[in-house]
Amino acid sequence: MADENGLPLEFRITPGQAGEYAPAAELLANQRAEAVIADRGYDADALVAQSESLGAVAVIPPKRNHKPSGVSQKRPLRVTSKPATLRG
């Protein structure tokens, strides 16, 4: 997890074969953010919903094979202004 300047705030070390989704969900728990910015590897309905429950815009491009299931269907592919992504 990084702040609006890209500086690390918190991280998890996981085995190489482990997925990134579960640690990302743990890192987002109990955070406040205006935007959650991630690559398409983090495109999961539960993670997008968790981001939105924080009051954040999920800026996560959809995977090519993603079939949306009721979570925000139109997500931005980029942040147009520099948000204060995390407030401690």
C-alpha cells in the first residue's frame, strides 16, 4: 500500500505462488481512501466492493475475461486529479 506520492505505507511478504488478492483485501481493511488504484490483477468484484465501501473510487482496469456481477459496472481507468489517497 502506498500514499498519494507512491511512498510505501504498509506491505505484506507472501510466497511466490500466492495470489495478491487476499493480502490486498487485508491491507485495505479499516483504511480511508479517496481512490484505490491497482492493476488488472486486482480486478475482483469483492475487492472493488470493499474499495467502494471505504468511500473510494476503484481505479482498477477490468480483466479481459471479467464478467461484472452488479458491482460498479463503469469504473474509471485513471484518476483525472491527484487524490489524497490515504488519510491516516
